Amino acid sequence: MTSPLQQKIKITGPVVVTANRLADGVVVWRTAREDWSTQLADAAVVTTAPEALALLEGAQKRDTDAVGAYIAPVERGDDGSVLPGNLRERIRVAGPTFELPA
């Protein structure tokens, strides 16, 4: 399998880098401060392939805090907020799309 850093990345809109925190599996997003946040609103949003690859590379340098980092699409709300850009990311932010049994 080819590493994401060796693949050609096509960016067609705003993206973020996301992963899971190693300690407990919680979804996290890479920030502009080069750390991780549990809040999507804190994520560094980029719009070009070189920026996305740099963000991803920085996230993968140290796999001791978060694992499985990848580039994920996002959308901008009318108020400038950052929103998940596809179903997978909506589920990772908000949980299952159906009510779980009690």
C-alpha cells in the first residue's frame, strides 16, 4: 500500500487533518499550533494539496499522541464555522446516525 505522503492528493475544497487520540481513541483534529484538539472548530483548515500534505506530515511525525491521521473534507458554514464535509466525518463528529438501544 502506498503511503498517503507518496500519493498525489487532489484537494477540491477546504480540508483538515484528523486522527484518533492514542490514549482513548477519541477523534481529534490537527490545529495550526501543531497539536491536537477534540473540537473540529479548532482545526487548521487548508485549501491546497501542499498545505494539506504539510499538515499531514507534521501529524505523522510523532505517532505517540494520535494515530491514523488522514486528510478529511470540511465545509464552511454561513457564519464561517467548520462543518464535516461528508457522512463519515459527520458520524465521527456527532456519533451514529440512528438511536442506539438503551
